[in-house]
Amino acid sequence: SSPEEDRDHYHWHIEIMPKLTKVAGFEWGTGFYINPTPPEEAAEYLREAR
């Protein structure tokens, strides 16, 4: 929505993300994306990040 007061400028925020998988009905309908990473790979990645 627009601000109640007049402003000289607006702050814009744009995110650009690579498309890694095809968007299915769930993603289109909800705007939420499912992470296709298996839990084992995620756990290994988190262990190495320490």
C-alpha cells in the first residue's frame, strides 16, 4: 500500500533467484517453495559448516 504521507523516494527490494526445479501447483498456489534437498545431505552440509 502507499504511504499515508508524501515521500520523495521509495525503498525497493528485488530478489533474483535461479530456477532450480519446475514450479508445481503447490508453489504456484501458495507462493511457498519446497526444498528438494534430502535430509541426509542437509545434515552433512550443516555439520561441515561448523
